[in-house]
Amino acid sequence: MRKRNVCVVITARPSYSRVKTALLAIREHPDLNLQLVVAASALLDRYGSVVKYIEEDGLEITRKIYTVLEGENLISMAKTTGIGISELASVFDDLKPDVVVTIADRYETISTAIAASYMNIPLAHIQGGEVTGNIDEKVRHAITKLSDIHLVTTPMAAERVIKMGENPDSVYVTGCPSIDLAAEVKANPVLDFDPIKKYGGVGADIIIEPGKYLVVMQHPVTTSHEHAQEEINATLNAILELDMPTMLFWPNVDAGSDGTSRAIRIFRERNRSNKVHFFKNMKGTDFLRILSNSLCLIGNSSVGIRECSYLGVPVVNLGNRQNRRDRGANVLDVPYDKDAIIAAVRQQMGQGQFKSSFLYGDGNAGKCIADVLAVAKLGIEKVLMY
């Protein structure tokens, strides 16, 4: 029996961690053949290219495609989506996958979904059915309607997908593959490396001791991208006043990221003696180990909602980027306001570590996803299921 060709498309820095264990499980599955395509901002060094980490993990990249149009604004996002559709269509025509796998809700992700759908290639979507209240939610739901197999992270997400009219037999609650990595870290949380020596970065030469530092990861919100600079400034001013060793990570490539980046650079130049060190990217397990040993995560990244809920890390979640997403008790929501951020961080530091939540999975999602992709009905077979 011929192995089923599974083409997984990675289009952004966070996507690799979100699917790494599934990639490894697909590669090892006796009935599957992995075709790995890396595209868009996942290839760009300025946003933390993940190619190095993919290769270190022993995975072979089948194709690389460059699709990001410079600009970090709404026009460049729309045009990048169009370029992605065109380039991915050529790749799919060449590789002839039996099923394409796309992840989450970014604008590059919908390029994958559109290209596969118009080429009559069955599409599997990881992390469908979640809600956030911004443009990402629209993209996520649009991808759901283009998809044939739904690999969702929570029972609530499964209910939403089914309510959107999808066949319940095509919806599988697998959990989130990133929780698999969090489970590895939780089993061995020791911070056994120096982040600055290992990853470089720029900024203050801070001493990073377990339980004595903060982490910041804040992205622009595409529906209010014009406020990105003032929103990150509120956070930067808060951490300056908190006066604690802090690791700050670079934003995603989105409309407004130029404003976020500009504010970070200005802050860095004006506060050379502060306690903040800036990083572009880290290997997934290293980043989770940094989070696990921190006092608190500040920002609006979904890592605070997903992985940190499993790790029990206190989170101060800013603004509405993660609005309405299922969350654990570890998350405290506040607006982009310096004083509110400071008060929330101090409250969360006083709480200490939270009990681990299994809301987004129990650490076995990668294998579950591979098993589903090996047996799920595709193409005309799926149509006959209705």
C-alpha cells in the first residue's frame, strides 16, 4: 500500500513549535510520507527564521518559498496572501500531496487553504474553532469552511466547528501539539543554559536566575495596527518602572509590527542601562523552559493562553488580541495601560505558579494528529460521508 503524502506548510515563527511533534510523528508513521514546506516569515531572519531549528530536529525541508512583501501594513498583508496562493499552487502541483495541513489563523495560512482547496487537494486544519475577536478569528473560520479534516484543540472548539456546519465525523479533538513540548519541559523544567550566551540578542547583560525575571512577548493587533506603537510603549514603560530583569521577544510580521519594532528600538537606545535584553527567537523547548522559570509573562501572545496554562505560568494578557479564547486560571486580562500592567504583574507575581491546566491537551497531540491523517477519509470518500 502506498504511503499517504502529507504536505505540512509552516508560514510563521510560532507555527513550527505549534506543529513540531506532529511533524515528527508524521515522519515516523509507517503509512505517511512527510512533505515539509517552509514559507513566508518563517524564512526571514529579522523575524526569527526557524529553518535552523527544523534542521537541528532532523527534519528535511522539501521546499522553501519566499512570499512576504515588505511593508508590515494592511496592503502588504493582502498582497503577501496573494503571492502565497500563487507560489503554493506551484509547489502543490509539483509535490502532488494527498492531503495538505495548515495551522491556525495567520494571513499566510489562508494562502495555503485557498491554494489547496482550488486544486481539489483535501485540507486538514489544526486549531480551528477558536475565537479571538480580531481579524485572525475571521481567517480561522474561513479556513475551517475550506477544510476537510478538523484537528481541534478543545471540546469547545469542536462544538464551534460543528455549529459552523461541518460534519462531526470530520472533527477530531487532538489537543495542541505545542502542549506536547510543554509536557517535556514540565517533566524537566531546569533552566540548564544561559539564554544570552546561547542566543545572543541585544540589550542589558542581565543575570537570568529562575524565579527572578519577567518575559515580554507582544504583537501588533491588525485591526488596530495604527495603535501598535503606543500599545507597546505602555508595556515598555511598565517594565521600566518594575525594574526587574526582563527578556523581551521580537513581534510577528503583521500590520503594525513596524510600529512595535520602532518603539522597541527607541526604548533600547534611550534606556541602555536598564534591565531588558531583547531576543528574536529561540528553539521551542528552550523558550518554554524560559517561560516555566519566569515570574510572569506579559503581552498578548497565545503562548500565554496555551502553553502557559499547562505550565502554570502567571500571565498578564494585554488588550483584546486573545479576546474570548478559552483560558486557564493563570491569565489576568488588563488594558494597554502602564499602571494597570504594573498592578497586574505585581498581583501575578504574588500568586506564584498556578496548577497545571489540561485545557489545550495532555501532551499527546502530535501522535493523535498523525494517526488521524493516516486513516481519515479524503476526497470523494469524505463527500459520501454526508
